[in-house]
Amino acid sequence: MESPYRPGFGVRPAVFVGRERVLARASAELTRVANSGHAAPAVTLFTGPRGLGKTVTLDAIAVEAQRRGFVPCWIPLDSVSDNVQLLAARVAEAVAPLGARSGGAWDAFRRRLASLSLEVNAGIIKITSGPDAAGRPDRTASRQALGDVLVKAAQIAVGHRQTGVAVFIDEFQEAPHNQLVVLCNAIQDVLTSQTMPPIVFFAAGLPNTPDKVMAAASFTERFNFRTLDRLDRDDAERALIEPCIPLGVTWDADAADAVLGEAAGSPYLIQKLGEEAWLVAEPIPGAAITRAHAEAAIVQVREDLDAGMFRGRWAKATPVDRALLIAMAQVADAEGTARTSDITRLTGKSTPQLSHTRKSLIDKGIIETVAKGQWRFTMPGFADYVLRQAEAAS
Ligand SMILES: Nc1ncnc2c1ncn2[C@@H]1O[C@H](COP(=O)(O)OP(=O)(O)OP(=O)(O)O)[C@@H](O)[C@H]1O
Ligand SMILES: [Mg+2]
């Protein structure tokens, strides 16, 4: 039988758990926009380390938004594109199917797109000149053009009896600073515009995203920043066991315990370990996944992480970063959480002395601050890898 697990990035899981509160708040936001016919007051931005489920959470909200009559528009930002132009293009694509019957509003929308070097023909968006070509507008003009494109898109949606436009921006941290300035200002213009179009923005990014957007535009401190945390034990157990139930396969209690302990609430690791255990067990309906299967899966996943993700993270760390990682790993608990007081005692350095290195490791997505005075490895199991590296080097 085919595995019911979905390890990967942005892949919708068979059973999506533990984000009820997040989804309920997003739902309330959609209701508010639908009810008032006006823009949501602020952008909602989900943050969390890699594999925490940011993309699939945005995806679940997008499905709900579409069900409620919003025209959904999805865009991952990246470090090489002109993200301002890209966002306008995605919005144009989303409303293009409504365009033909929009008359004057559509023509005005197309003129605005043209000022960002974008052309729509039969629903296809064409970029008429690259980001560096002559004739591209300056930052202020780009901001105004993008803002107008967003407002007009919402108006076109309403004109077609849609509730409004819902924009989903993933990988927010990827856009270069000067583009973030334009994007954030354009979005702010839309949210505060006199016309107050029914538009709502949800975004996601790594834990350093709030710092990046606030450096781009200070009003973004009023964004709704929501941290996505690891799954608690009950939710983690559901994510692991429930995908198997429709297939008639069960998990032995000690097998599930072993996997859940190893995954430490990481949604990505639950999918990955679940998948490996399934591949080892090759279950038929009525069969169980046993402790032996789980242990074999854990060994396999550790090997994969060592050779891939962990190796990559270690390679990105400078010698100073590594020294701090080793100290952290030495005092971390089983979930990879370390107390700052223990780290300062071990290294003989004060918290301010460590703050530069700490920031560098947070920016690289390797560690995160979880509570006051506590730092954590973003990936369970990395502490152990770090200790093995330190041992190998000594
Ligand atoms: N709430 C959840 N319940 C069950 N599985 C989940 C949940 N959230 C995420 N997953 C699974 O975890 C994996 C990672 O999810 P996703 O790609 O959304 O993470 P991410 O935070 O966007 O990561 P990245 O920062 O790398 O983009 C996927 O395999 C997904 O199916
Ligand atoms: Mg993602």
C-alpha cells in the first residue's frame, strides 16, 4: 500500500492537526472582511522555523478563503526576482478570469499593470521588460502602482459578486530589503486607503521575518505576528497515527512513543519518520507498525538528516557560531532547549557578548529563542549532531 505520509515542504498532510486556534482566528478575520466589505486592519504573519507547517497553514486558510468567495492569490517571495512585479502578476492572474466582463474597471487595472511592465492577454501575464530595463518606475511609483493594482483587483472581485481578494505571501523573509520597503508600503497604502477595498493578507516567514519587515517599514510593528509552535503531544500523536487508520494499519504504543519522542513535535519529522516506518513495515491491512520498525526508521532518518540538513547547517556555521552551538548542545535538554544562564556559565561570556553570534544563528534558522532566557535548536536532533561533530574534531 502507498504511504499515507507526506514528508516534504508545502505538501498538504493527510491529517492536519493542532492549528485549530490559528485557523479560527484566520476565519474570524475573513468573516470581518466579508461582513464589512472593507480591508482587514493588518497583515497576519506566521513565523516559525523550517518544517513547522507555515506553508500548509497558509494553504488551509486559502482553501477556507476560497470557500467563502474570496479570490485567492498565492505568491512565494524569493531573493532573485522583482517581487513587486511578481506580486502584481500573481494578483492579475488571480482576477484575470473575471476580467473580460469587467469593462472600465478592467481597463484601468490593465493600465496600472502596464506601469509595472506587465501585460495581460487572454488570461496570460507577460512581463514586458525586466526589472533593470529602462522605463521601470522608481520606488515611489512602484509602491503606488502595486497599491492600485491590489485595490482595483478587489474592486473587480466585488464587481463579480466575489467577497474580495485574499493574498497569501509565503517566504516573506526572502525579498531583498529595498523590495520589502515597497511591498510593505504598498500593502499599508491598501489597508489604509480611502476606498477600503475588501482585501486580506496572510503571510509566512522564518523567525527573523519580523526583524526584517520592521527594518523595512516601522508601521509593520502593527502586523499580527503569530508564532507557529511545535505540535503538543496529543496533536503529534494524531498526526502520526490517524493517517493509517483508514488503511487498516495501527501503531503499537511503544512504536508511536519512540517516534514521537524523536520528532519532538516537529510536523516535518513526524511525516518523515512516519513515512520511513511505513516503508520499513510495508504493512498490509490489519498489520501493525512495531517498535522494531520505528527504531529502524529513526536510524534511517538520522542518517538522512546527518547527510543533508544537519550537514548543511553545520557547513553554514562559522567557527564562532560552532563554538556557541557546541556549548548549547552540551547544556540542552532532550528537546534541544538550553538555558542562557547555563550557556553563559559554560562559555564564561555574558549574554550581550553572545548576542551577535546568537543573532547570526537565528538568521541562519539554526536556533530560536523560545522563552525569556531559553534558546532552542530549531530542528530536534541537531544538538546530538553538534556533539558528535565536536567529538570527531577533538
Ligand atoms: N499541522 C500539521 N499537521 C500535520 N502535518 C503537518 C502540519 N503542518 C505541517 N505538516 C507537515 O510538515 C511538513 C512541513 O510543512 P510546511 O512545508 O508547511 O512547513 P514550513 O513551515 O512551510 O517549512 P519551510 O519554512 O521550510 O517552508 C509537511 O510534510 C507537512 O505535510
Ligand atoms: Mg514553507
